[in-house]
Amino acid sequence: MMELRQLRYFVAVAEELHFTRAAERLHIGQPPLSLAIQGIERELGVVLFKRTKRKVELTAAGEQFLQEAQLAIAQFNRAVETARRAARGETGTVRLNYVTSLPLIDVFTRAIRRFRIENPEVHLELGIRTTQQIVDAVLLKSIDVGFIRPALHTILPRCIEVHELFTDRLMLVLPVDHPLAAHEGPVPIGRLHNEPFVLRPRGTGAGFYEQVFALCAEAGFVPEIVQEAEEAATILGLTAAGVGLTIAPKALGAIRISDIVWKELETASDLTSRVIMISNSEAENGLRDRFVEEMMR
């Protein structure tokens, strides 16, 4: 089986057409180089060079072999560089999942745009899932990085590495003609007792919706849900239509829907909604680590 070293020897002689210059280029002696070329010819069973005292020329077989040898060396060099770049986190694929509100947050979109510009050969495989689905996928290592809104008291497994990305605030969203839309200052959450709500189905893994139920419970009532919807834009649209009110992160205000009013809430509880980036510390992945590092710049 011919070695890459032998191909390099042959190419050097074929390009120089001079054994002494080729030996100097390869930093070896001329006799070992001559023996190596003879060994290649014996292995192939063909004559690659015409040798005289005055000059060295390629045979027709040698010219054809030179083209293929140059391609083989170039391909090997590309393979080496590809492996090195992958180890440095410069090529490959990063699998990302995020909750629906993430593309509405400037911190997220700017960081993703910057990463794509600075790492054009890295493919970002994007997908939308619920918070719980994302946590499960990170644990199973079926994705590399997740962006979630955990509930206030969410406890993640020890192997989940957490990076704070953004801090949001929960707000009350009302139809424009709702009596509370004209309320001066923050609206006490107790005023929402007996009000119709539009929310996502409970248990779908959306952290801030779990937080909404907790806020209402602390105020002494359970929200009266008259309509459930999965998508944030649908919930806001139904609110605009007067179906009910909702509580949502302030970032969702980037969804331009008319006929709704965003109001501050008054409550003794924390209205903070965190957006975090998670990954699995037990999964070794240099490219993922590079992505996480650059996201946090």
C-alpha cells in the first residue's frame, strides 16, 4: 500500500524534474529519494520518469500519475485542515432549539446574526419547542443548545449548564376597550379575579405561563380560562378581539398587534421572566462551546 510520503516524494521530483533540487526541497538526501522513486515504480509496475545524465522527464504514465497524486495530497491536506477547524469550532453544525418568544428578543437575534457572520462555515440547525421539550432534548443530547423561559422555581438537572441571556418582565395585556386599559399606574393582580383569560394550555412547558398560574394563586384566585392557544401571536390576537385578557412577557410586545394595551402589574410576587441558554456539560462538543462563548460576548 503506497504511503502519502511516497506521493510527496514523487510529486517533488515531478515538479522539479531534478533529483538534487527535489531532495533539497524535501530535506532528505538524494540517494534515499532515488531509491524511493524506484520503489514507487516497482510497486506500480510502470516507469514514471525518463532519466538521462542531462535531464529527467515524466513519461506519459508519470504525467497522469502526477495529476492524481497532486489531487490526493490536496485532498489529504483539506481533510487535515477540516479536522483542525472542526476542533477549533470553525466548521460543523450546532443544533439549537428555542421557545417561540426568543426571535423577538434583540439580544438573541443580534447574537445569532453576529455568530453567522463571523462563522460562515458553521450551520445553525434551528427548531422551536416548548421549554420542557428543550430540556429533555438537551439531556438526551439530541440538540446542543437550548433557549428557554423556566418557571421561577424550576430546578434543572445538575448536568445542565445555565447561562443567563435576558431578563424580561411579565405584563398585563388587555383589549383596548377594556375598563382596566384606562387604569392609572400598575394594575393590581387581584383586579383580574373573574376576568376571562386567554392562555396556553397548562403543562405545555412554557415557563412563564406556569408563573402566571402561580401569580394568580398567590392573589387568591385561579384564572378563568375561556380560550387556549399555543402560539403567542394567536393569544395576542384573541386578546385584541376581546376574547379575554392575558399576561405575557414584555418582549412579546414586538409582535405588532393593534387594539391591545400593555399594562404594568402590581403584585407582591416577582414578575421577572428569565431567558436562559442551556447545554449538557456531560456532552463534549468544541463547536457548541464556541457558540456558547460567542453568544455570551
